[in-house]
Amino acid sequence: MKHKLISLIIGLIFLSTASSVLAVACTNNTQCTTAGQICDNVTGGALAGTCVPASATVWITGIIERFISIVLWPVFIGSILIMLLVAGIVFVTASGDPSKITMAKNMVMYVIIGIIVGILAYSVYGFISRIIF
């Protein structure tokens, strides 16, 4: 049940990001403010009168960037804060026990390593997306 609920939430996020990429109304290309979009003013089309990506790569890049900014960064920052809070609680409740103090210090070290890995991963994505797209 939990797995289905998580899958549903992730699916809704993808649908909402895709629709928000395509939802700008227009009558000519100058009204499309997002880079790489053109106005589809073909009458009778499903997307008639909306700004659409000029290519599939622009559309995919838009979805990935929105997913990162809407989902991944808040989850990343939230997990950092939770882990630091847990490490602080373990440190405060250690009562001088060297093994618990060491465990709390290791947790803080792992949080710092996680921050570095997360920032490097985002930098690699930015570097690759500039080369490919």
C-alpha cells in the first residue's frame, strides 16, 4: 500500500510538471517567454494557442529541471536537516558515552559528505546538460 501511494505521488508530480511546462497561452512566438519554446497557433490542434517546446530535448530538460527544483532540492535539504537533528539528539543524549559521541560525530561527517556528493551530482548534471542539450 505504501509503495502504491509513493508511486501515485511521484506520478502526480511528473504530470503536474509536464502540464506546467506546456500551460502558457499565446498567439505569437514573442509571448513565449521560456527559452526554446514556440507558439503553436495551429487551429484545431490539441495544444493550439499554447507555448510548446521547439524540440523534445527542451521538453525533457524542462521536466528534469522542474523535478530537481520542486522535488529533489527540498528532499535533499530536508534530509540534511533531519540527519543533523538526529545527530544532535544522539550527541546530547550520549551522557558521556564515547561510543555514542563517536556515532554522533560520524553522523555529522556523513551529512557533510552527503552535501558534497549532492552538490557535485548537481554540478555534473549541469555540466552534462550544457554539453548535450
